[in-house]
Amino acid sequence: MSKLNKLVEQFLKRSPEVRFEDVRYLLEAFGFEETRSKGSHHSFRDSEGRKVTVYVQQIIELLNLEEWSNEDTEPEEQAD
């Protein structure tokens, strides 16, 4: 399972314990860039103009992670 897949599964637990760096990684993987940081508030925006301030439930809904997780049926790569 890829790092992105593991993070999505962690977010879908509804009460995930994640580090900010994981949140940033997830948002960047879905095309978001950090536009503002002040104290504990970090704002992100994507090319469509969607904005998010880091709140886990909002990230799940905005990125439609439940649907994305269900659609991701790519088999895990195995090492030789």
C-alpha cells in the first residue's frame, strides 16, 4: 500500500491522529498549495480556486476521499 493510500485510510477513521506534515502531503498530492500560514492556521488552495483551512473532516469531504479510496483498486507493487 502506498503512503498516499495509507494516509487516506487513516483520514477515513473519522478521528485520525495525523501529523501536519501528513496533512500537507495529502493536500499536495491532490493539487493543493499552501497559500498562507499564521500560527496554527494553514490555508491551502488548488488550481480550481478551492480553499481549505486544515480541519480533517473538511479535507475528507473536499477531496472526496471515501470515493477515491473505493475507486483505488490498483494492486500493491511487489518487490522482486
